[in-house]
Amino acid sequence: MTTHLPTVESEGLAFHELHRRGRHGVLVGLGGVLALLGTVFLVVPNLVAVVTLVGLAIGGSEDPAARLREITDLDAVTPGVLTYLLVVLGLAVPVSLGAQRVVTGLRPGWLSSVAGRLRWGWLLWCFLPAAAGLVVALVLGSLLPVSGTGGDVELNDWSSTVRDFLLVTVLLTPLQAAGEEYVFRGFLTQVAGAVVPPGRAALVAAVLVPATLFALFHGAQSVPVFVDRFSFGVAAGVLTILTGGLEAAIAAHVLNNWVAFGLAAVAGDMTETLQPSGGGWADVVVSLARMLVFVGLTLALARHRGIRTRTTGGVLAAGERRV
């Protein structure tokens, strides 16, 4: 283990380099990633399940255990199942922020952006290019044989289930999307950028490693669906680094899931949306076009608004410690 005194970079640090001003290195990075992923995908789901079970028992449910099995059954998604899933993923935000402090010793705000906080104004602006990309996808989708476009669209009958799906989607999707971004484009990006030697290799690793894990952690999927998710991860990773924060990735993720879950509620099947079994290469083409438009417009908007992409020199004020 070696310890280095802090240095001051005249041009500051890019987002993926921020862990270099805290505890970092292969052992620290790997241990932090394993602890974070284990907590988010194993510990948190079980804790939420226990709390839910207690709540059901207190609430007078006749068979709390049976009701809990229904709520956690992703093979038959109900509004309760969607709520459970989005809450679990939303809790990844505080878990990631805690991991930033415990693992690296850095202030949690550096996981949001190079400004040391989530830039709320910039986050709202990012919905504009995200919406423009979505419009492009809808237009191309009407011209290409993408999945789900065959035949007339039939709306689901209005019911309390549809209503509840929409309410859960509107209220909890932003938390779920932010949770995934804080894990993959936040903590994993900064770990990869600090473990790999500085330079182009660190930049490539900081984009490709989180994008690959992001796609893999969605479970079993066809090759086109994997490529689609991987391409989103790459685009989100590039924007995170080039705009200096998670805002653009969060905006795109929120809007994407709002539309996907909303359409599934009113004119589709939520179970199929959460666990797509098909998907073709035309879908990938549409998705890539959408991401290119989103990336291009977001970068142009960031330049226009003078968005900070690096820290000010020495702003982290923490020693560089490698383990």
C-alpha cells in the first residue's frame, strides 16, 4: 500500500477520474463494487421484503407470506410487483452515496457530478434532447418493422390496475432510473476510471465496463435486446463523462422508462416490458438513432449553457491513496 500527497491539476478532474482523489486501487475498487452490487441486488431486496411482510401482517392481511410472494413475482407483474421493484432499485441511490463515502472517503456529492452535487437545473434541461431522441425513435419505429408495430394497437380496458400502474410509473420511475444510474454510470464508472492507468484506456474502461455490466444485470435476454441495453449504457456513459455528471443519463433513463411503462400500462403487458423475450435488429437501429440524436443535442446544449465538465483544480482537497 502506498500513499501519495495530493496534487493540484490546473485543468481539474473529469467525472471518471474523481476516485483518484480518495482511496482507490484494484483491491479497493473491486471490493467496493462487489459490496455495492451485493447490497443493491441481494441485501436491499430482502430488507424491503421483510419490511413489506411486516407491513402486511400489521395491516391485517389474511396470508402475509402468500401476498409477499405475489408482490415479488416478476413472472406476473402487478402494480404491487412494480412498486416493489422500483422501490428496491430506487434505494440504490442512498446505497451508492454511502458506498462513495465508506469506500473512497470522498464526499457523496462527487458521485453526482464534478460540481459536487446533482445539478437540478441541468437535469431538467436534459429532458429536451431526450424527448427529441424519443420523437426520432417514434418516427423511425413507424417506418421500420420494429417489434410491437404489427397490426392495430388495442388499448387495455380502463381499470384500477391500469390506474395503479400509471401512478406507480409516474411517481417511482424517477427514483428507479436514478438508482441504476448512480450504480452503473456513477460508482462503477468512477471505479473503472481510477483502477485503469490514466489516459485513453481509463476513459474507455469507464464507459464500456459499466455499460456491459448494466446490460448483463438485466438478466436473460436476446442478443438484440442485450445490444440495445449495452448501446444505451455506452451513450449514457459517454454523456456522463463529457458533461461531467449523471444528469443527462438520468433524464434519458427516466423518460425512456416513463414511456415504456406507460405504454405497457395502457396498451401492452407490463410483464413482457420488464422481461422482453424478443426484439429484433430493427429495434436496435431505432435505438441507436435515438441515442445518437440525444448525445449530439445534449453535448450541443451543454456547450451552449457552459456546463462544467471538470472539477476546478484541487477542489476535492483529499489525499491520493492507493491500496
